[in-house]
Amino acid sequence: MRFGRTRKNLTEKQKVKLAWIVQTDPTLGRAYYLKKGLRVIFKLPIDEAGEALNKWVA
């Protein structure tokens, strides 16, 4: 499964697999969503990134 895509760009098969992973292993699912959130923070302007990172860490 390739996770280098945004969720909206996943194929139907990848969406089903991701849903199965989240349901089967909630810890792994949470890790996936935390990683995705961190990627969003890196794309933010510097003045917004600090606050977003603090929220992400919390």
C-alpha cells in the first residue's frame, strides 16, 4: 500500500485497506494520522507552524 498520497487521492482499494488498518490496529491508525498531520504542519507558513506544532504535540 502506498501512503504517499493524500486521503482524497487514494484509490478505492487503498481507502478500504486504510479503513481496515485503522479498525484492526488503532495504534497504527493513529500513527498514520499523526504523520499526516505533521506533513501538513511542514507546509504551513512559519508564523502558523509553531502554534500548529504545539497543538500537534499536545
